[in-house]
Amino acid sequence: MDAEIDSLLEDISAYLPSDQRKRKVYVTITYAQSIDGRVAGRRGERTKISGPASSKMTHFLRAKHDAILVGNNTLVIDDPGLNCRYPGCKSSPTPILLDSLFSWGASEKEWNILKNARLGVGQPPYLFTLNTVNLELEPFKQRKTAIEEVGGKVLQLPDMKWPTILSALEDNGIESLMIEGGATVIGSSLEANISDAIIVTIGSNYLGISGVEAAPTAKVALKNVKWASIGDDCILCARQVAAED
């Protein structure tokens, strides 16, 4: 299996961030879906889709990016750690949390992201929220304190559009970003055509019509497509066709 993983990592190397970039922030959209295009069995339900070898690839990708981004729904439902557990990885990516209304109850329980930062096995998170949120009022003040206590930041933006988000990342020294979920974030990032690379793991299962789809509202075309397999999963690597193409 290790040889199979090594071969896969070599296949995807061309889709990883490099020093020569067209965009100031290199963006990789990466996620797992079922054969029928679902990223979860039901809305609000955490669903395992891919196998252990694919999971190892995901942590390899995390090792190659400065930051990893998820939306509020994924944050609350999955309680992800968003750190890197790839062998030999010296540093985890910075978690970027999109939460326009700052509804995440950061101070209300021991969340994995905050615990990892506190224990030194993950980076402190940056939470992006709208500048209309009054951080001096409760419960926002207490939530902000919980994030700052582990070294994180709460950054307020005028809007939650992708150009604004990417500009804020650049201002904070982020050069490469891995977008991991959830469905709404994946769909909107594809629709905005902000990616430099797309890496999708397709699990060997169907989740059915009640499953949650991650899709843009309009057609998206891909180029430079490469397929690989690992365990029982398939991996799609591609680049998104730009509007001018």
C-alpha cells in the first residue's frame, strides 16, 4: 500500500503549489464525494466516504498548503481538527473558518481545532466574519476570547465574497489555500472560478438521493485532467477552465 500511495503522490505533484504562481494565493479545492456526487449522507450528518489511503493523501495535501478552509456548517457538524498528521510533517496549515454571523460557539465546548492549537499539534485558527458583527457584545466577545486564547484571530470583512477572502488571506501572509468543505463552500468556490487545482476523491459507494450534493449553480469545465486510484477510491486531479478560455 505504501508504494501505491507514493505513486499517487507523484501523480498529484503537478497540481501542488509552487513558486511560480499566476495568482497571489494558490487555491486547491479538494474534497471527497460518492459515485453519485454526494458529500454527505444527509444534511447535518457526518459521513465517511473514502478509505484510509485517501485520508493519508489528504494529510499530504495539508502539509503542502499554508492554510485550510471550511465553512461554519462543516465546523459545527464535523468538529474537525484540520491539522496535518502526515508522517514527517513539521507544521500544520492554519485553519480558516468562514462564519459570516459568528454563530460558532467557540467558547461553549472543547472544539478539536482549539484543543489542537492549545496542545501544539495544530495551528491557531483565523475566523472570518462580517464587520457588522459587534464583537464587544455577548456571546461574540466570549467566543472571540476563546479563539484568541489559543493564539487565533477573528478578522472582520465587509463581505464574504471570494476576492475579499483571498485578499484578507494574502494580507495575513497566506500564500496557498486548501478549500475542504462543506457543500456550500465547495459549490461557491467552483462557481467563482478561483482555483488553481481541483483534487476530488471519489469513494466506492453511492449515498442515494437523500445525500448532500456539492455543486456550482452553473456548468464548470475542467482541463489537464488526470485520474489515479488508491485502495478502493479514485482520485481526480484537474484544473478549472478559466472564463477567457
